[in-house]
Amino acid sequence: MTINEKLATIQTKFKSKKSRFNSFGKYYFRSAEDILEATKPYLLELGVSVTINEELIDNHVMPIMQTTATVSDGENAIHATALVGVDLNQKGMQVPQQFGSASSYGKKYALGNLFLIDDTQDSDAVNTHGKAPKAKNTLTSKSDPAFKKAQDYIKAGGKLNAIKAKYALSKEVEAELNTL
């Protein structure tokens, strides 16, 4: 079995639950440790090892951690890389914690890239950090004072899409504004 076939076996059979909970953001996630734990059954079975290497890249704006996850059968290897910035201005963290946080993210994403972990949208992409998204106002009647403002805005050259970004419009109101 080639290294590509071994990696494909892991990628297609791999399961790692999101067993950790972020109480601040109110979401479950998996850590690099969870991913590594889930790969262990495949290591002896397929005769491979997994390693992670990190390198600090200084770009004079912020330090960057380059993390490379590797699966190897002793003869051949396949690598996947992730780049993560180290936010040295992160409030509430000491410098070692800032680097540790970047390291954890880098490991998780390098492993995710290597093993094609894509079962659900990542929580970081949808995390509101405890802030509920702002609800749109509704504009459903021509008698609403906001309707007159919307009319004036469009007459002055404003775009209907800008109004629709702020308001949920009824079909009647949208049709009326569309005629201006």
C-alpha cells in the first residue's frame, strides 16, 4: 500500500468528535489532541507515524507560526501546513499563552488539512463570541415613517440593496421602492 493509499484510508475512516466546549462562545470543538488521539488506531494498522513541526516566521508585522503535520511510512511522507499569526496584543494573555494559543490553532488546522477534516463548518467561522447578530428591522407598510426615508434615500440616488441590507421588506414595499 502506498503512502497515498494509507493517508486516503485514514482520511475516509477518520472520526473525531467535537468533545470540548468553549463556555465563552458556547460551541463545541475538537482540539489537536483529540485529532491525534483519533489517529492512533491507524498508526500500527497502516504502519505510519504522524509528526508535527513548528517554525516561527518573523515578518516584522507579527510573528507567524508555520505548523507542518506529516504522515510518514518511514520511506515516504505527505505534509500539510497551516500558518497562524501570533497576536502579541491579545488582552488578558501573557506572551507564552499568546504563542501557545497560536501553536494550538496551527496544530489543529495543519492536522485538519492533512486528514481532510471538513464534516461541519468550523465554529470559528460562525462564532459570534457571545454577541447575538443584530436583527434586521422590518419595513412592511407604506405608512411606516421609515418608508418615507427609504423613498427619499432612493430618490437621492441610494440603492435598494442598501435598504434591503438594513430592513426586511414586504413584497409590497419592495415593489413600490423598486419603481422609483
